[in-house]
Amino acid sequence: MLDGREGNNTLLLSTTVAVDLDNEDDQTVNDEVTVTNFNNVEGSFGNDTMLGNENPNQLFGRFGNDVLVGGGNVNTLSGGEGDDLIVASTQDIVSGGNGQDTLRIDGDEDTTIQLPDDIEVLITGAGNDSLTGTPGQDTLISTGGNNTLVGNGGGDFFSGGFTEDVIVGGSGADSLIFNDPGEGVDTVTSLFASEDRILVSAAGFGGGLTPGSIAPTQLAFGSSAFSPDHRFIFEFITTLNADLHYDPDGNGPDSQITLLNFNNVSISDIDTSSIIVF
């Protein structure tokens, strides 16, 4: 029996486990050691799962691909080595460490977050969030709320999800990812340049799309498709403002769907390489 009893105690693991600090019952590790009454946990060399409680917790993954979930207080969550998933509230202190680490925001409040330099993937919560990436390559994923996603330099990946988000790419070759044409109309306020890409799912979009750059016959400029082959239509409202539409059957009976609003794009920077099907 390992009993932390009263006070601020730390459990250092030497074998791969899942520990829930909010579980008031005794927890048995590998059928050999029983754990209870700890506030802080340091992981093993394996892939550990650590769940915090209502107290201020310090969860340190150390090695392996760990999952760290903060509780209902101000927590310190550190991934360490490996590709870690950290689920945190806005008041938590977060460090990814080495590896390809993911931070998922927990809760439905509106938040403003600057991505730590050692976190590579950021997933929004349910609120209307403002998320800013690092100068390097980041992946910013919107899963709820109408969010503002700022790349802050580097070649970033943006996924708007089923909401209406504002995307600010910044410098570098950025990619905007769509898994479904009905995800919501996002607005790109930064310059959309010739090196930037729009990535769309063949499985999610249908319309006979196949992986790779779209064919010249699938791209149109105007307010709507005027050929059965057209799938993506850039409608320039002004010289630098445009909407991107998708039409699954070109000039057939199906209605076109608006994907993006662009606030700073030139027609000279748009060609078939601008849209990649995966």
C-alpha cells in the first residue's frame, strides 16, 4: 500500500500505469501496489495516463507517450519525452517537452491562449477562443465555438471544424484543412499567397474528387459553376476579396456550398495547385 495521506505528496512511477487522483478508492497498480491519497505524479518510462483531482496537481509524464489531464484547480502539466496529450484548463501551466505534443483545451469558457514553444498541436475547447501559435510549424484545430486561429509564422495547418472561424496564417506556407464541405464558412484575413494550400478530403467531399492537385477543368472563376466538371469556384467580390465555393456536380442541380471568405487574395496567386485533395 502506497498512501500519500495528508500533505503535498509525489508518487514516482517505475512501471506503466493509469492513475486517477480524483478516485478516492484505492487504486491497484499492476496487481502489486495499491495507490491512494497522492496529489502529484511523475510517470514511468512507459505510456502513462494521469488524471488530476480538485487539488493543485503536478503531473510529469517523464518518458513515453503519456496522457495528462488536469483536475479542477491550478495544475502544472509537463509531458517530458515522447508524444504526449495534455488536457488542460486555462489556468493550468503547461509544458510539452520533447516530441510531437498535443494540448487540448478543456471547458466552454472563452479563452485567449499563446501556444507554448514545445506544443505542436492545439485543439480548442467549446468556447469562442483566440489561439496563437509559435513562430514554428503548428497545427491549430477548432472543435467548438467561433474561434480565431493565428499561425504566427511558420508553415501552419488550420482545421476550422463545424463553426465559423477567423484564420490568420502569417508568413510561411500554410494549409487549410477541410474534411467536409458543410463544416462552416471560415474567414481568412491574412494574405493567401501562391505557396498556401487548401486541403480537402475526397471521402468527405465526394463529387468524384481524387487525391492530388485538382484538374484545370475542376477550377472556375465567377459566381457559380458553368460546366459539369467544375468543383471549386473562386468568386472575386473585389480585387482582393473572394469567396471559395464547392459544387459537387458543377452546373448540375445540386447547390454550391461556400467554404471560405478571403480578405486578402489575388487572382494571380490562385491556380490548380492551390487546392489539394487527400
